[in-house]
Amino acid sequence: MDQARQEAVTWRNRALLLFDRVAMPVAVCDVYGAVLLANPAMAAECGTTPGRLRGRDVLDLFSPREATQVERIAEALRLRHRSRYQVSVRWRAPGGAERYGELTADPVSDTVEDTPALLVMLRVDGERAPSPAPPAEQARVSPMEARILALLAAGATTARAARETGLTTDGVTYHLRRLSSRWHAANRTQLVARAYALGVLTPGVWPPEAPAAKQAEPTPRW
């Protein structure tokens, strides 16, 4: 009996190792769709870690394109049918793009009488780039962001910007990364150019400054 249990544990550990290394996004859910286990590839599609997916409803993470598909699957599971089920879904990727693809759910259990779990696999078919924010929205920055941009335009280093604003260097870098992502700027030169183009910084003024009207409500310091 002990040997059988040891062998079962060994095979379970091997299966979990393989599960984690599979490149395809995979999760195991209960019959109601709550995530019991997810591999890193599935977690990456949701912009989180496998542990944080546990207990989440898979249909909250991936929106069905047709509600009737889900209703048919739910009815089939209530009747203990053991077919493969497919649902066309869409979801928001961590970078903001809308992706679309297909979830495939296979009921699995040790015996026919047991309530099955669902082995869920995600196939990514493609994505649509996020719609750019309107210029007026892009131009809204916090007072801290405006101050950092003005310092950057004047030639300040990250260390100097940190001293001038009272932030840490990591705090300055955090704000710059957020702005670069929002404005799709590849480097600091592009970031400053974008700030002038959007009117966040006032052209023809030295030292560089941001008009107060362009600033958003104050945000907590880093």
C-alpha cells in the first residue's frame, strides 16, 4: 500500500512538472468553472501568477463571444456528458490589446461516477491593438509626472530628478515607464518630444515647465 501511494505521488509530481512546462495556456477547473490549478502560460495571459488565479471563474477571465455556447456546455455537464467542449472567447492581454481565441474544456475524473473536473486549454488566434486614447486624455498628467518631464527636458538625470522631486530613483523610473507606455515612447528623447507635442510642456519657455491647466488631480507620492 505504501509503495502504491509513493508511486502515485511520484507520478503526480511528474504530471505537475509537465503541466508547468507546457507552452500552451492550461488550467484545471471544477465543474462550475472555478480555477483549481493553472500553469504559468495561462497566468501570463491574465497578467498574473498561477497562485492568484486559483478560485477565479474562468469565464470572468475570458469572455465568451456567444452566451449560448456556455449554456449548452453547462446543460451537458449537468447531464454528465463527457464530450469535448469549445467556446470562442476574447480577453484583454496585459499590454492592453484585445486577444481572441478558443477555450477547449475536457471533463476528466478517475471514474465515470465521479463529478468531473475540467481540463481547460486556451488557443490564441490573434489580437487587436488597443485603441489609442484621445489627445486630450493623453495630455492629462499628474503634477509629479509634469515635474519629472520638465526636469527631463532640461537635461536632468534620473538621480537629479529624484533629488528635485523627493522621490527615489525607482520612483522616477516608475513614472517614466508609465508615461512611455501610455505615449508609446521608445526612449526619453521621444518622451520629451511627445510631451511638447501634446502641450504638456510649454514650447519656447526655459527652463521647461508644464501649464497647470494640463495637469490632472494630485496623486500620492511614490
